[in-house]
Amino acid sequence: MRFPRVKAEHRPFRTTEGTVRIGGEIYGLAAEIDDPGGWVWAALSLLDGRRGPEAVAARLIVMFPELSPDEARGVVDDLVGSGYLEEATAPPPRGLTPREVDRYSRNQAFFRGVDLVPGHSAWETQLALKRARVVVVGLGGTGTHASWALAAIGVGRLHCVDPDLVELSNLNRQLLYTEADVGRPKADLARERLGEANSDIVVTAARHRVTGEADLRSLVDGYDALALCADEPRGEGIRVWASRACAAARVPWAGGGYNGPLVTVGVFDPPHGACYECVAAAEHAHRPEGGIPDLGGPGVTGTSAGISGHLVAQAIVSLVTGVPEVAPGYVHGINLLSPDHHVYARHPARAGCPTCFGS
């Protein structure tokens, strides 16, 4: 970095214990640094975007004669490499139009806070989204909210798949449809409505029912991630198909849904974490009465469907950009009726699993 400064979201402060805390508490990314000599606090004060690392190190040597040049530069280098700093004068990267810079300015502010890759501009995350290709399977409660969120955030190409027509009972939760749409194909409507929501992306659609692993393997070919939002066939069938098809195609995926007030999402990308079948098997062994909850069913509101879809969308953003960096291979969720009931399951791959380790 030429002129680094602390990101506004991570403004540091000194604690009564003599340490320095940097990293916004709201982001859950705070780091606490021992600073008995006051060097770190002084360096952070000097890292204000008006001077380069060498100049900051030189000032530290003047302020603290006990510091050697190597020690002073080490303090500065550690802070610059922490991810809490940004380049003061970094422009948006090439590849984003002025319209897109304006449109996604709030995205940029979000990514700036959560991206701790040293020297990484939050605009680079937006550019990665623009280049991303995501297929959404299932355009019901979870899928309409997930696809809208992915379109709004700027995923460059979305392919939406669903075989069904809109029914009146869908309208309590399925974001993209209105009363006038009853009887019309969901896929066609999704293409139309998402294109209206963001004309800077490409939206395609297909009326297609997934009937096996081969279907999913064909659908994910050429895409960067799968958002699995379908709940048919019931049970684990379609998730097992997705797990195997995506592993074979080396495509990461996230699948989510609801079971009454319980809302969950699973995120998978072997070998970077266990596959769905390994996590499910471990959960069944750990909790034979339950295991991973079944998804779907009649008990759903706009709230539970919306949370489900947005959890899936957030997982997809992480998978295609690496921001925030979260290792796949887990299921998590919440119970809307019990604030203290959180779902989190992460397990190692089973020995010899053909999905995780290849056949």
C-alpha cells in the first residue's frame, strides 16, 4: 500500500488493560494487541492515509528511540498485513462502470468492513460478483428470496430453474410473484422480475424438473456455484444428488430451507470441507432421533422463507468471492421461536468418502 489508513469500520481504541483493540466489534473481527510501549497505538495514529509505510516507520524511530529500524518497520508491516487497513486513494478497479459504482456503493461499504485480505479493495469483491455465474434451482419461498438477493448484490449471470406454475398459496412468501401471476410459469416470471430489479446483469431461466444427479450435473456445468432451493423430492434425495454432482463438477453449493420455525443452510465444497453426506451421516450418528432436519412442508411464512433465502444468498456470495472467508462443510441455522436455539454442525470427512476424496 502506498498510503494506508485504518478502515473506518475498524477504528482502534486503547483499553484500560494497556492493549490496543482494532477491528469493529459489530463485525466480530476484532483483534486485541499487547502494546506496553505504545508503539502500536502511535503507528495506528500515523497510518491516516497521508504518509507511506516507510515514513510511518521513520516517525516511530524518532518517537521511540529504543526501536530499531527493523522493529519499527515490523510494527508497520504487521498492521498493514492485518487486513484492517486500506489504500486511501484506491479507485474502483477497471471492469465496473460509473453506474455500477453508484449502484453498488453500499455493497462496497459492507465488503470493506468484512474483507480482511491485506491490500484487497472492496471493489475487487464487487468485480468478482460481476464475473460470477450462479444457477438457482427452485423458485419457491427460499429460491425467490435468494435469487432476488443475488441479483440485487450484482451477481453477473443468474440461471433460474423451476418446473412449476404460480399458485395462490405461494403468495404468502414467494417474493417475485403477484396475484396476476397465478397460473404463469415461475421460471419465466423470475427472469422477467430479476431483470427488472437489475438490468446490469444477465438472467436466464428454464422450466425444468430435476429428477436425478445427472440433471444437476448438467445444470451446474459452466457455473461457479449452485444455490439449491428446491425441496423435491422430499428428504435427502435432491441434496445427495447435489452433493455428488457438484463434487464431480468441482462446483461449490449452498442449500437451504425451512421446517416450521427452523431455518437452515448447508454450505459445501469438498475437498475444502466435508461433503453433505459426511456431515449428514455424522449428525445422524450424533443425534439419531433427528440428524439434519428435513426441509420443506406447509409450515412457512414470508419471514421464515426470507431468512432462508438470504442465508443461502450470503453463503453463495462467500463461496464465489471468498469474502467473508468461511470454510465450507457445515450446516447452520436458527429457530425463529427460540432465540437460544442455534444450529451448527461441522464434521470431518469420512475415511474413504468418494465424494470428498474422489473415487
